[in-house]
Amino acid sequence: MIKAVIGLGNPGKQYEKTRHNIGFMVADAVASLLQCNKKYIEKCFSHIYECPDHDLIIAKPQTYMNNSGVAVKNILEDYRLKPEEILVIYDDLDLPLGTLRLRKKGSSGGHRGMASIIENIRTEDFPRLKIGIGRPERKEQVVNYVLSPFSRDQQLIVEKVIQSAAQCVVNVLKYGIDKSMNLCNQKII
């Protein structure tokens, strides 16, 4: 049973609408769908929504993406959770924009935020929802690409992806990961 949904991103206004922050965007959409407490609690190096009606927290680590593991480790310790009780949401360069992939476990796939989590909690065995953001043409463009906003043409797709990803999380909470994989693993557009 999932007891914490953790969306990855970077804190600060300058990163708010960037590709790397799609995990934060989905976390906010889940909190809205579940009508969680709108007030943030500053705890475990994170902004946290408490959702008492669902026995759930939704966290947005404020440690910057590459140090996400510090916050996640603190969340696990403070809320006495096991790794399999969290669901991490993050961007994935290797999936085309509009694609969702729900997995029970796996490697970091080169994602530094996920690598930080795996290093800090010492396991790859935790659920994750990957949100495809596509990849730039050249490898040297990756940093600028993930830290830039979606194009105007992509905005409509992104809005649909965020809502679909939030519904995927709700499905996981209701039906579990195994049943939700068939519903979630898709290309939205």
C-alpha cells in the first residue's frame, strides 16, 4: 500500500514550469484530486501535503533534484515507511513526451534524482512513475533542456499528461500497482 507520493523537482520560481519539475506538477495535481490539505508543512527537507482521509502524504523535496535522496530518506525515517510504500514521480528523457511508465522497481536509468534516492535509501525496490519529456537532439543540450520550460506547442500535451499521471496515482492508491500498470502505461498523445 502506498503511503507517500513523492514528486521530484527543483525548488524556486525559476524552475517552476521546467521539464525537470513535472514531478512537482503531478504531485500538486494529485493533492488537488484527493482534496488534500492545501497548506504545506515544512518537514523532512520537503513541502508536504497531508491527506488524512487517504492515510497519505504527498511530498515535494526541496533539496534540488540531484540531492532528492536526502529528503526521501528523511521521509522514510520520519514517517516510518518502507521503500515499497512510496511512489516517486519524475521526468524521463528516454520516453517521448506524453508517455507514462509505472514500475514496481528499477535502476536510476541515469536520472540523478533517482540515483540520489537509490544511494540514500540503499535499494532500487520502490515504485515509480516516469513521465516522458523527450530528449534534445544533442547530448550536450540535456542540462539546458531539462531546466527549460515546455514549448508553447507542448503545453496542451503537458496539461493532459499531468492529469493522466495524477489519475494514474489515484488508481495506484485504489487498486495497487499491478492492476494500475495496464491502465497507466500508455502514450497520452
